[in-house]
Amino acid sequence: MNVAVKILEKKALKKLGKDKTNTNSENPYNEKVPIYKGNKIVKWKTQERPIPAGLSQNDAKILRKVRKRAYRWDMGFRCCCLNVRFGWSAIIGLLPVIGDAIDLLMALSLIKKAAKVDGGLPKRLYGMMFTNIMLDFAIGFIPLLGDFADVFFRANTRNAWLLDAYLTEKAKALQAGVVQDPETGSIVQIPEELLVTEGNRDVETGVAPATASTMQGPAPVTPAAVTASRPVRNVPTTPQNPPGAPVRKLTPPRAPIGGGLPGRQITPQKQDPRDNRARR
């Protein structure tokens, strides 16, 4: 566990230096995407930064919240005169003593939220986040100049980028199935604390690694396994005459006499001779 987390921590810090990310000025929540018309850029569109594919639902949810809070607290507003962005952290910090204390509690709550990722945060990254908060708290005690410097230091934005870099490298390791040290080339298996189950994977952006079962496709369903939704009635079938037996002909029913119901025969009644004697 410690070896894998240290390798991910090292790769995260290397990623921040390689990408030259301005952790105190670049927006951690939104990004600008160019819109092309032909081969030319027509305009730029602002949209939410995508979540690294392969993270669990818990890690993806925490990363979204940390990004959004850091953006609101450090870069939620823009000054029309100086073209400088600031947030609620700078506004609250203007209050004497109480404002700095509230700002400190807000920053600590952000670290507490980030530490709830699967497996926790590496000790070095956790220490760097805490150091950023202490520096921001110390700068805020300087009258006037400290409040102005607090606008540009942006401890919450720095901590959001540290968490982003760590979870990005963690997502790559989860997709690969192993953690590889870039310096020594040693390969370490991902510990169970960092593994993502299928039910806990982020469905919206997560991509499950290919396995033998998923590559072969779903198992075929046999007809015996399929159960009928409704019971099948026994329909009587007409018996067939065996070969060589005489064919029986059915005679049609006689027509009714006197106009009765179809299929019913009415026989005429015999006349009583005594009726004739009475008439005479």
C-alpha cells in the first residue's frame, strides 16, 4: 500500500511540474475549449473540466466538490477595473481577526473533504496542502497588504490542483491494473484499498478495464433457460387416421322440418282418430 501510494504521489508532483500548471492562477473547475469552423478557431467555450476516466464514484464526487469550492472561494468574482479574479475567501478575509479565522476553517474543511478519497491522501500531499493553508493564514495577518496578497496566493486553488494531479495518476494506474515507478521501472500491484468495484465505478465518465469476459461477449442463453411468461394451454389436436384405415365420411346434418333451430329435427305428431269422431 505505502509503496504504491508513494509512486502515485511522485508521479502526481512530476505531472504538475511537467505540465507547468499555474496552481494559483489556473481555474481548477472550468476550462476553455476552442470551437473550430473549418481550420480556424471561431470562439472559445467555457465548460467544466472532465473527470479522469476510471475513478470510483466516491473519488469523482469528491474531486468535483473540491474543484467547485476552490473556484468559488478563490476565483468566483472578477474585478472590472483590474481584471483580477477573487472569491469569498478574500471577501471574508477583510473582516478583522474573525475573517481570517473563518477563512482558515473553510480551507481546513476543503482538506478534510479531499482526504475522504479511497485509500486517503499521501502524507506528502497532505502536508503540502496544510502548508499552503498555514502560509495563507500567516499572510492574512499583515494589515491591508496581507489581504491583497491573499487574493493572488489562493491556497484552496493550489490544494485543488494537488488533488487533481494525484487522482489523475491514480485513474491511469487503475486502468492499467498496476503501478509502475518511472525511475526504477519496478511494477507494484494496486492495493485493495485503491481498487474500484464494478458497482462503485463512475458510470458517467469511468471506463472499465477490458477483461476476458467482456472481450468474449455475453454468454449465449440456452432455450431451456428461457421460461415462458404465460402457461401454455393444451390444445387438442385432431386425430389423424392411420395409414391404410378407411376414411370415415361425416354426413351433413339434416335440414330442420318446420323451420326450427339448426341442427334440431322436429318429427310430426300423429293425429288422434278420436278428434275426427268429435268433429263429425
